Amino acid sequence: MELKNNLFSDTGWEIYENTLEPEKLINRGSIFMVGNGYLGYRGTFAEADKDEYQACIVSDTYDKADDKWRELCNVPNGLQVKFSLDNELFSNYEAELNNYQRKIDFKKGIFSYKSEANIAGQNINLSVERFSSYENKHLLVQRHIIEFTEEADFSLELAIEGELWSLNGDHFKDYQPGVMDEGELKFSTTTQEREIAIEVIQDYQLNQKPQAEKIITKERKVAKELTYQVTAGDKLVLDLFTTIYTSNDLANPKKAALDLNRRAQKKGFQTLKTEQVKSWAELWDKFDIKITGDLEAQALLRFNIFHNIIATPVHSERLPIGARGLSCQAYQGAAFWDQEIFNLPMFLYSWPEVAKNILLYRYHTLPAAREKAERLGFKGAYYAWISGKTGEELCPDFFFEDVLTGRKIRNHFNDWQIHVSPDIAYTVWKYYQVTGDWDFIVDYGAEIIFSVARFLYSRAYYNPGEERYEFLKLLGPDEYHENVDNNYFTNYQAKHVLDKACKLYQRLEEENLEQLTELKNKISLSSEEVETWAEMADKIYLFQPDPESKLIPQFAGYFALEDVIPEVLEERLQDPREYWGWPIGVAVHTQVIKQADLIQLFVLHDDFREEVIKANYDYYEPRTEHGSSLSPSAYALIACKIGYQEQAYKNFLKSCSVDLYSTNKAISGGTFIGGIHTAACGAAWQMIVQGFAGFKYQDRQIIFDPLLPEKWQAVEFNLVVKGNKFKVKLTKNDLNIRAEQSNKSPQDFAVFANEFSLAPGDHRRVNL
Ligand code: IFM
């Protein structure tokens, strides 16, 4: 929590640190990063090397090296700047710094740091600004301003550095550092496994011509050394332009990188910065949520929204959102269920075209999901637990290791955690409900939903004695309990999808027979098969809430496990780094769960009675370790629903501050899982709009059921539903809704007992 008092500017648009803490290298590099969904550049200093966890992670560079895990590559660093004064090399970590500040400005998407640094006996003023252009996603721009107070020999080294931090192996071969015909530095390399060509080009502009310029080329580095004789009062302005393309982007990445670099230089730093500010203003027009009365919540929220934006490859319909975004290589740059359930809703209600892209990625990865189902002996589409570019399963069989013995642990994330498939199908249908985009369903969504329904049917076990369908050997959202039967979350999601699949089939028969026939031929679907889904939906085993306690077991036999709380388990650990889950972790034979499971289901469905929700919240909350960053948001959302205002706020802060206050483990069971927790970032938006404002879209009505935290005076945000846009402002006393003039149709609303409709341009104030 140490950043708290030293952290937020009073606009809530910036976070900063005023003290350097070398032991927090990993966390600080992540929280100060810039990015644009194509690449992520960590918030390290310009001189940083691999030991300081410098990284520029580029999407669509999945590669496997040294027989380790396939992951995104950290590409050669084209923004490295080192300098020395009278032969003394400057490092932020070693120099004496006064008035130091490192900052990220979300409003503009710009990172910066500055200080008065003492080096070689003189004070210099140093300031650096950096951004990854949102307008042109292959471009990084960095400006250094250095002011001198005394005479000295000054030397600058501008480099593309190829010695890189990598989690799983060295990804490159054929290093070709060099110089282009007009003097730009270039670094060409190729990835080990998939031979993806990576091209990085760097060039600079300086306000003062150097006295000498020298090229230095090493096996994995190319640099320009510029030397000066500086005098007191000199001010050097250095602008660096770095462009990155890969052969997965286009056929001639070197030419593209060079052309863009030259175009960028023609525009110059100021114009590019103006473009960047404009792009981010447009983004914030869509996504910003303004909170009045709580600066901490405001800044945390913007931090999270910013990271949900920069993790998302809006430029492509063929790339996943990584569980750690592009902040590092952890979790292999790949998608989990996080993508649909946590990251996507913010886009669905703010920029639905991007939500569509995200789901198209799942459409394009259907072949891999089918392959996985077949490999494991099932039919239909079984989506990967960790899904890379093609949707191939990236989750290794052995994920964690026993920290006491060093032995690998076989986790069944990749073969028992089946809920990812119905979660995707659930979201496809949700997308349709919110956007009304029936064409998407006809062209893509139906195939996803039918393929998932087919998988679920093939994966289920029919228990003839009980005349019901069951799922055996599961791993639900709570990852500490593997090999469980009838995980309620999974069974419920499956029933929902099977129901939707049957209804969808019927509607397609009525309205889109030609396309349905085509699809039936494509995936060999018959009406008899659909009948089996209907039967399964009807007979799938779902526990009923206990008539007295109203409790629902998370899975069969859950209540028979030892009833303890996480604090007790902590005392049983022999090593703090131990993994708590399957097969021998301290939680396995107890009721302690890693993360929201049943409670997460209540977030997705509105069909549960309040007394059932309340009873289960009260029961599961104290037994939840929140060992996953996905967990607190579900408790916050449900606490809002049942009127637990304080708990909602507590869990909201917990969820939003995972990265900023660095509260989650960076290493678990020996595996590096640091970096930005993008699911929690996406959930931040949900907690405000769907939690505190109580927004939902149901039966064509927009409903608000607000419960603002005590100290909040107002919350303002925008919404897009069925292509219509609305501005919402909520205070303790009233709710103001404005329908944009450009809306195409009226929209129905319900706020407590008030039901009304807003035509385009209309405004309504509802007294609360
Ligand atoms: O998908 C999650 C999972 O629910 C908990 N472990 C981490 C994964 C990636 O965020």
C-alpha cells in the first residue's frame, strides 16, 4: 500500500512515484507501462537492460524456445538511451536524484520521469517522455531533455539492444543488427520456432549536432555513440523514433518499419504527441467513469480502465487479450475465460465493435477447439484453457512445482477446466442481446454456440439410475479443488448454453433457413442432435438450495470437507510460496476456495432469489482466499446487489489495487505470474456500472438499481446499448440520463418504480 499517499495527482488522471525503490523493479515496470494492444513497453528507465526487466512485448509473436512454454516475445529494445558525463555512466538507480518523479498520465497515454541528477560532480536536469502511439500502433516515441549546469564531456549511446529478459528461453536467432542507407539503426532477427521476422528501426532528432558520431555493432546490439563538449546552460533535446513490424503483420516488415519511421520523423515529436493526446481523448470519451468525492477510487479506476484498453488488440479480430496483457510474458500472452467474462463487458457497453472482434477471435479459433475436443475424446469445440493465436492449448500439463521438493505438479487446468467453452458461448449470446447484432449470430455466433453445445453433450455423463446428466472430473473457477463432480458453476453455464442453442436453432429454422442449412452441412448437425441438447438441458443435474440454509454446494461433497478459513491454512504452510491447490496443497481437503466460484455465477445470471444470493455470499465470503485477482470483483458486484455497501466498497478497492499496491503474488509455486492483472482491470468497469450503479439490460429495458459508497457524491459514465448512446450521472439523490440526439430509436428504462422511455435527444432526471 506504500504508493498510496505518494501516488495520485488530484485530477485522478495520473499516478506517480517520488521515490525510487529498486526492489520493486517488476511491479513498477508494469504499472508505468505504455501500450496500444499491438505492443506493450514497460515503464522502465531509458537506460534499462534485461536485469531491470525492460521489455517490449509484441502481440502475435508466439514462439517456443529451448523446449519451454510457447509465449509472446520480448523484442529487441529500440528505445535504449545511455549517457555519460566525463566518462561516468548515468543510471537512475545509482545517481543521486533530487526532485525525482516517475509518472504515467492516462489521459494522454504518456509516461515520463524527471529529476535533478548529480553525476560527475554536476547537477543535470533530466526529463524523459515516452508513448506508444495509439494512432499508429507500430511506433514508439521518446524525448529526452537534458540541461547542463557545467562544462563536461558528454556522450550519448542510442541503441537497439538484443540481450533481453525472457521467461521461457531465448526466442531469437539470426541476429542482424546494422545501419540503413540513410543512417537509421536497424535490428533484424527471427524467432526460433516459427521463424517470425522481427524488424526494429530506430532514428533520432537532436537540437544540437554532435561533434562526433560512431556506430557500434555487437552480436546482439547496434548503437550510435554521439559525443559533445557541453557547457553550462546547454539544453539537449533528443527525440527517438522506433518502429516495429513483424512478418506476421505484413510481407515486408523491414520496409514498413523504415517507411513509418521516416514518416514519423517528418511529423516530429510535437505533432505525434498531439495525435496521441487526441487518440486518448477519443478513447476516454468512450470509457471514462468520473467519480466525485473519492480520489483514490477515481485514480484506481482510471488505472484499471487504461490497462484494459492497452491490453486489447483492437486492431485485430485474430488475437487474444492476454491475462497479463502485454505487460510481460507471464501467462504466455494468452487468453483465458478472463477475456469474455472480465475484459469484454467494458467494450460491449462502450465500443461494441471491439467486443465483436474479441468474439471473432473465438470464431477463428474454432478449428483448434475442435482439435482439442477430439484429442481428448470428445466432440464439438473444447476451447483451450490458455489460448494463443490459433487457439491451440498453450497450458502445459505441469504448471506449478512443489516448492519443497522441486517436483512438477500435474495441474488439470488444460483438461478438466471445461467451463471456458460455455463461458464463451454465454458471451456470444450476451453480445447479441446487448447489440441486437443478429447477423453476427447467423454468420459466426451460431457455429460457436452449436459447437460448444455439442462438446458439452459429449463431455457429460448420463447417470441412468438418477436419470440425469452430470459432469464428472471437473475443475471449476475455484482452482484449488480439482477432480470434483458437478461443479455448480459449470453445470449451470452448460444448461444455459444448451437452452440457448436449442432456441437459436429454432429461430434460425424460422428466419434464416438457408444459412442454417449451410451451417448444418458444414458441421454435420441434425435436428435429432439438437433434441439431445434439449433433453440434456432439461435433465442436467443442478443442486437445489438447501430449504433451510439456502446454501448451494460448490460441487458434490463440498460441505463434507473440513470447514476452516484461509487464515488457518496459512499457518499450516511449510513455505509461504507453496501452491494451495491440487493435489497436495493445504486447501484441497478443506472448504477454503481460491476465488469466487458460485458467487461468480450470480454475477452472470439474474435468476437467483435474493435470500439465496445472500446466504451463499455470507457462507462463501469468509472461506475465499482471493488467491486469484479475479475474485474480489465478484464479491463486490454481488455485495452491491444485496445491499452490503461496505463490503462492496472494500472488495472494489481490493480488486482495483491488485497491481498498483502490488498485493498479489508475482511468483506462485515457482512460476512467474507477475505483470498487470488484466481481468481485474476489466472488472473495475463492471464494478462501477453493473455494481454501484446497478445497471443491467434485461428484456429490452435498461435498469438501474444503485448503491453508491458512502463518500461518493456522483458517478458519471457513458453506455452504448443496441447502438444507442446514453450519458448517465448518478448522485445520492438522483439519476440523470441523456439519450444522444443521434440515437436511432427510443429506449425503455426502469429505475426502482419509475418506468419510462427516452427518445433520441431526451433527458430524464429520476429522484432516488
Ligand atoms: O483464468 C484465471 C484463473 O481463473 C485463475 N488463475 C489465473 C487465470 C488467469 O488470470
